[in-house]
Amino acid sequence: AAAGRPVDEEVSSDSEPEVPLLGRRRREAVAAEEEVEETPQEKKLRLAKLYLEQLRQHEEERAEEEEEETQQTDLIGDRLKEDVLEQKGRLQRLVAKDVQPPDPASIRVFRGHQLPVTCLVISPDDRFIFSASKDGSLIKCKWEVESGKKLCVVPGGKKGTEERHMGHSSHVLCMAISSDGKYLATGDRNKLIMIWDTATCKRLHIFTGHRDAVSGLSFRKGTHQLYSASHDRCVKVWNVAENAYVETLFGHQDVITGLDSLSRECCVTAGGRDGTVRLWKIPEESQLVFCGHQGSIDCIQLINEEHMVSGADDGSVALWGVTKKKPLALARQAHGVQDAQGLQQPYWISAVAALRNSDLLATGSHSTSVKLWKCSEGFRKLEPLWDIPLVGFINSLKFSAAGDFLVAGIGQEHRLGRWWRIKEAKNSICIIPLKRRAAVPSPEGPDSS
């Protein structure tokens, strides 16, 4: 009662005893004395160090963020520069110097067509190959590139059964795939263009209007606008999404044998024995005419918006720029010569391919090899790189978008005729892997001193 506590107050056994309480107070007192022992000068020094450490950490975090932002800005800047160069037709990635000689043992051969393969395309994602043949069949290995498995086969039919039968009833001469991978277009000797759904291989439309064999097809990049060329010497424009015909352009003096296009509203064609390559400006309905081959120009492909490559039956391969009417470079007898009935004749160039926006080209003939070429910077010279052994007529060549493989369509006969037959050849699709040398480390690397 003297201590101010009621006499009958209960004390719990859980209450903290007095001795530990005194011990804690003693420890607190000692800690307080230690704090007191830190002089003002020491405290200032300690706080200053703490402040400097915080500043250092903040600067490091800021530097990391700035580095990431700079890298992102550089990547975006580089991409924008590439896009501008690509639109101007001046983008040329120098990849040819790193391509290694392809190993013949690594070439994969897929069979499926009964008659010579005439044309093929690769899907934009590089996963599937679509091929067609003189037997009128269409195969989609949806040739699957990884497994080689045939995912869809549309067999050819008899003439006059096009409405009842899904496939073509005559030689398929050309095909094209839209840049979004949605539509496939095929053209045949019966003057028909068929439009297919690439996912299901179902036929969607039949376009009629050409008066002779359809020999060239190409979708304008980024659109569903389709250009077609024919042995009737004209170029037609179609809108596939709307199932509509747009217009017809005239100019060639002989059958058109090939056609290609990119992003611009124009296309290029090879004019067979009229000896001209033509650039068609669709909105203006005008054309530029290029001359340089001595024989029939049988194949053509754009390298970029300003340059193209073509091949002829005089054995020559030509590089063109759209501002010059003559070839920038011309390789004569590109695949050598053959002894034909006692005469030395050059091997015809039956197919050309370009890895888009690069300096790497491929050409095909019936000379038992596909050749890889390097374009010098500025497209002023063609330099042979490697020969890839393949027996038969190389009727179609295509690089994958990534440039890691080349696909060849092979036949016992030329895609446009039956002048002669190579019996030992196999009607097939060949996938040729393209390996590149590893990049050499920079001498200013982190380990150099």
C-alpha cells in the first residue's frame, strides 16, 4: 500500500521478473553511454560516408538505366536506317563472304511429284515449302522444313474438270505467296490463276482473263495485290482479298517468262526472246526498258527495290540497277559450256534467286550444279563463290528469309518445254543448308591489353 499498489492485487506468474528488467535497463544505459561517446566530428564523418555511398549507388543505377536506354535507342536508330535504305533500294547486307562451302552430304531430297518440279515458294516464317509440277499437283511440305513431312497434297486433274476438281489440270508454271502467309497463288498452262488458303490448302478463287499460259506471279509485299504475267505478253493486276481484277498492262513483244515485285507499286518482268527486262510503274501505267542479254531471258528476281538479277539461255547472268538501261555487271557463260551436236553451247540459266537486301545470289542450270555468287559492293561485279552438285534442270530457286537454307526445284525437263530430258535426274525438292563462318572477335575485346 505504501508503494501505491492495492493490497489484494494479483501478480501473474507470467510477469517479467525484476532482475531481467534491471539487466535490460543496464544494457540500454551502456548503449546510451556509447552513443554519447561518438564525438560530433565522428558523427559528421559517418553521415558523410553514408551519404557518399548512397550517391554512388544512385549513380550506378542511373548509369545502368542510361546504358539500356542508349542501347534501345541505337537499336531503333539502326532499324530505322535499315528501313530507309531498304525503301531507297540501297540496303546491302554483306553476308556472302561468310558463307561456307555447302556439304553435299547435308542436302535433303524430298520426292512427291511424278513430273518435273516447275516452281516453289517458302512461307514467310521459313517453316513450309509449297511446290508444284508439270503433273498439275500442288504439295504443301506445307513440305514441312524440319521433318520433310508432306502435310497436304492437291493432285492434278483432267482438263475441263477445274470446277469439280480442286487442282490444276495442266502444267503449273508459277506460284507466289503473300507476305502475311495467308494466300497462295498458282498459275498454269490453261490460262488460269488459282488462289488458295495456305493453312488448309482449300481453293478460294479462280481468276480468268489471260489468253495464254500464266508464267509469272508475285504478291506486292505487305498487301494482297497480285501481279500476273503471261505468254499473252501482258501483265495483269488483281486484288485477291476482294476477288477482283484491277487492270492490264501491255508492252512486251514476246512471251513473258518471269515476274517479281517488292514493296513499291511496281513489278519487273523478263520478256523472253524480245531480249528486254521491264520495270512496270503501275499507278503511272508506264514502263522502263532494259537491254543487255543476247538470248531469251528466262528468269528474273529483285535483290532490293533498286537492283535485280536475271538469267538467259545464252548462259549469261546480269545485274541491273533501275537507273541504268544496261547491266551493271554481266557474267557470260556463267555455268560453262556443253558440247551439243559438235557445237559448244553455253548452259542455259533456268533459275535465279537473291537473298533479299544482301550480296548473295544463286543461279541454276542443267550443268549438274547450282552456283552461289557474291555481288561486289555497289553491284558492279559478280564473283563466283561455290558450286553445289545437283543433277537435272534447276527450274526454281528460293532462299529462306533468314538465309540459312536454299531450296531448289529439280526436274528431268525444263519447266517451259520438253527440248530434251535428263534421265538420271530425280523430280524432287532439295533443301541445301547454308552455314556461315562465326564472327571473328574484335581485337579491342575485354581480354585484350
